[in-house]
Amino acid sequence: MKNYIFIALRVLVSFILLQPLLYKFTAHQDSVFIFTQVRMEPWGRIGVEVLELSSSELLFLPRKIWLGAGLASVLMSGEVFIKITKLGIEFNSDYGLLFYTAVLKLMLSLIILCNHKKDITFLSIQ
């Protein structure tokens, strides 16, 4: 039963990570505006989405789940930090949906990472 819960968490995190894929790769005006505000347009927008795509794929490779969850955690920490410090929690009258989604992705990624910490080879003591 516990295994199914963590599979569901990985699917959920991956789904949420892949949702903005189309917006970022097609240079949607909101995505371009956000990355322009933090002076990362266009390479930051494309690079972040490539990393999010990579982390969502790594969440389904059995020995690399920890790497996907760790990468997603780092990316979401950066996103939460940027939204708090530069953009603000509410963007374009979304009532904070982008911010709270980033916080949710961060929390779920950390839960997955903690569950798979035994797979992190360089942390294991022989």
C-alpha cells in the first residue's frame, strides 16, 4: 500500500512539472514576462523547463528517483524564492496559484526524496 502512495506522488509531481511545458517552450507571454522580470529570458526559461522535464523523467527511473526528486526540490526552492522576493505571491490575478503550486511541488518532492534517501549512493556508509 505504501508503495502505491509514493508512485501516486511521483505521478502527481511529474504531472505538475510537465504542465507549464507548452507555455515555456512556446514563449507564452506570461512565461516570457516572468523570466524577463528576473532577467533570465530566454535561456533561463528554456533551461529551467529542460531541467523540469529531466526531473520528471528521472522520477520514473528506479535507481534515479532520488535524483529526480532532488532536482525538482532545488528547482522549486528557486521558484518559491523568486516568487517571494521578486515577483510576489500573486501574479496576473491568479490568487497565488502559481506560488502555491510551486510550494506543493517542493513539499511533495522533498517527501519523495526522503523516502528514497537509501538510494543515494554517495551518502551511504559502507
